[in-house]
Amino acid sequence: MTTATSEIYRIDWVPGTDLLHGTCHCGAEHTADDPVAMWEWMLAHPDGHRLRGPGR
């Protein structure tokens, strides 16, 4: 059985670097070089999350 969820987490590798770029289901974005740090940031929602808007 599958269940639908609105929580989609996305982590992309930034080509040519050792960086990961993550986007949380709330729209906040974060960049890190450590996969563990990236997942800790994502799963700590909403602590540390700030939506990235124009000019930020």
C-alpha cells in the first residue's frame, strides 16, 4: 500500500564541486558539503529553515 505525502525533499549534486544543494518541501534551500549535515538540516524542519526569496 502506498500513501501520498506532500513532503518532498530534493538533494542535487552541484557539478564540478563537492557541494550538495537541498530543497525542503517548504521551499527552503541549503547547500552543504557533508551529506549527513544536509539530511540533519532537512529533517530538523522548521529549525534553521528560511525561505530564499529575491535578493537573498
